[in-house]
Amino acid sequence: MVRNRLRRRVRAVLEESASRLPPGALLVSLSPGAVERSPAQLRDDVTSLLNSLDRQLHGAAR
């Protein structure tokens, strides 16, 4: 039950950020400690992940 709740929370955050996602599949792995994160903390974590991904994909091209 906890894992499904966490999965739904992360899916919602990713849906909010859909315009920032690169085309194709995206695999997100969560550590066991993620269940203790609040929805706001998860949103911050995913935003940080997307910022890092954006820098890796586009940083060298700029």
C-alpha cells in the first residue's frame, strides 16, 4: 500500500513536469527512504532530478 501511494505521488509530479521530460521512456528508481518524504519533498527531489537531466542533455550544447 505504501509503495503504491509513493508511486502515485511520483507519477503526479512527473505528469506536472511532462513538458520537461525528454522523449522516450523514463525509469525512476526510489530508495526505501523515499516513503518518509512529504509530497513537497518528493516534488523538490524530482525537480532536482529533472534539472540535472536537463544539464546533462543540453549543457554541452549551450
